[in-house]
Amino acid sequence: MTACSAASQGMLVCHACGLLSRAPAHSHEISCPRCGDHVHFRKPDSIARTWALLITAMILYIPANVLPMMHTSSLFGSQSDTIMSGVVYFWTSGSWYLALIIFFASIMVPMLKMIALVLLLVTTQRRSRWQLQQRTKLYRVVEFVGRWSMLDIYVVAVIVALVQLQALATITPGPGAIAFGGVVVLTMFAAMAFDPRLMWDSLEEERG
Amino acid sequence: MIACHECDLLQREVHLPLGGIVRCGRCGAELYRSHPDSFDRSLALTAGAIVLFILANSFPIVGLKLQGQVIQTTLLHTVQTLWNEDMKSVGILVFATTMLMPALELFALTYLLVPLRLGRAPPYFAIVFRTMQTVRPWGMVEVFMLGVLVSLVKLAHLAGIVPGIALWAFAALMFVMAAIAAVLDPRDLWARVAAAREAAGYRNMSGTSIGAAR
């Protein structure tokens, strides 16, 4: 197989419009001749940026789970709900399918996403050639699934807006919601900063 | 020639039968696909999405019925509540992902597609096209829809739920936006831009650069 990457041939592909163009010698960055976007051989500082965003997201993940997402106060007293207590509430009140959806979208997805990104980063930094296809697939899943973690933010937003107006109880959003929104946005940025082509570069290095 | 955007493998472009998909031979990423009537379908779906988007934002999403009183909320009101509750960052996040980004995407699509349909290349095509690509992952209409459903179940024991017009509009918008993403063919757009510019007497930029790459 004579597979070779565009970069090894001095060519780069525009991420915005898909045009393949040849870079002048000794340049690492050009403007796409068709759409004018900045085109790089690889996303600049991809690994460092991804790590930075990922570590910030990991730190925020702790308050996101520990701090309350919502405060409910009514005639019968007040209560604070974290993400997990919301899941438990749905589970015990019989809506186990909703408990599963929230558990997956709000707890499992961000956690698995962060673990997956760590795995991708570490293997890429070690120039591993292990399971390249599967790792690319993993990256695709991480990119696709991240948005669904916003679910809990929307749930809080809608509930707060609706119950605000009621006399019998008021529900206000808690600081957990801010941290959680931060986790979702930061992991999305982290996934965007990662360049899957770096994984495949390990194949070229070996050859020459 | 074409390079895979996920593993950078150089590959030869092939002609596709209608409805076909070209995947990267090494990593399996989708490189491009050919849809029948991709362009006209995108335009039609965009027109539909704009109508649905306006409906979804001007009517209440859900209402709670309590003691003969119905209290309703629109999307904008939801954002306002968060803002007033001193949750400005969360309010901005909800506003951006459910209103601003989808609006920008629809605006960009209209701006790109309508002049091209008339055989003209809109000015600043490249910038608007890139904006659309950047904005797209941040529009989360479908996630919002699921969020509304979950909160409805959560509130169903408190009071009667009155689904509003916007709820149905959002549900439809979710599918139409997904359909646009599936149908829109950037390669076709760029080919049309090139054709329109050539017809207008401009030098065909993409033609020369591809020639140079070869």
C-alpha cells in the first residue's frame, strides 16, 4: 500500500471548505486559496490546548456534581438537588427510563468523554500505533455525543422558568448549573482542539 | 486528489452514483456524499426551518395548569428568568445554544443558498460559509427538546401540563435541522460558487489552485 498523508507531500486540506492545496516550502500555515480560512498542516498546539481545556473541565466536574443544580423552597420546607439526587428521585418515583437518560447524559457522558480524551491524548503523545482505527472512531463518538450533556442545563432552565411563577413553590438554579455548563462547553472545546490526524502521523514516522 | 480530514490520507476523488457515500479508505471517516437534489432540498428545508424557528420562539413552549390558571413560558422568558436569577452565564449559554446559534445558521444558509439559486455568488460567501461551519455544533435544538420533555415529566405531578405551539414547532425544527445537516453538500456549494463566478467573468480561483496542487 502506498498510503501517504497529505502533510508528507507538502499539501494541506482546508477544514472549512475541504480544498486541498500545496503549501509553499518552509511554511506551516497558509490562507486557503478558495475560502481564505487559516489552514495548518495540523491544528496548532493541539495537544497542549486539549490538555488545558480538559484539565479545567475535570476540575469543574467536581463542583458540577457536588454543588446543587436547583433549590426548591415551598411550604413544606426547602431542598437542594444535585444531579445525582435528581437521578435518584426519578429512579425511586418510578420513571426509571428518565433516571437512565439523565444518568447517562449528565454523569456518564461527561466522565467517559474526559476519560476518552485522556486516552487519546496519552496514546498520541506516546506516538502509539495501537488501534488507530478504533481510536479515530472513539474520537468521532466523543465529538458527536458531547452536546447531549447540555440536557440537564435545559431541564433546570425550563423548570425554573415555569415554577417561578407559581405561588406554592419557588425553584431557583444553583451554582452547580454554572459549573456543569462549564464542563460541557470546555469538553466540547477540548474535543474540537484535538487533531485526530496527529494519531495517524505515528505511521509515517516509522517509515522514514 | 482529496485528503481525509481525520487521518490526512491522500486519496483520489471518485465519481459517485447518486446517494453514494465516499469513506476514507484508512480510518473510515465520511469524505463526501452525493445526494439527489441536494441543493434544492437544502433550500426548501431552510425555508421550512425559518418558519418553524419563528413559531418556536414566538409562542409558549409549555404551560402549567394550576387551580384553573395557566402559566406559560416562552424560550425567551426562560432565558430572562435565568438572567434575573443571577445565573447570567447559564442564561447566556441557553440563549446562545437554542436561539442565537440556530438563528445564525439559518441566516447563513439563506444568505448562501438564495443568491446561488438565482445563479449569483453572494459577496463574502467564504466568510459566511465558515461562520456557518463554526456555529453548527453549538446549535442544540434537539438536546433542548429532550430537556423540555424531561422537565415536563418532572413537573407532571405538580400541575397539569399544557403543551404549547412552540413545543410542536421545536420538535419539527429538530428534524428539519437534522435533515439540512444531512442533505447540504459543501462541495456542491463551492462548485456552484465557482460556476457563478465564472459566469460573472471572475477568474476561477478554485480551478487554478487545484491545478497547482496536482
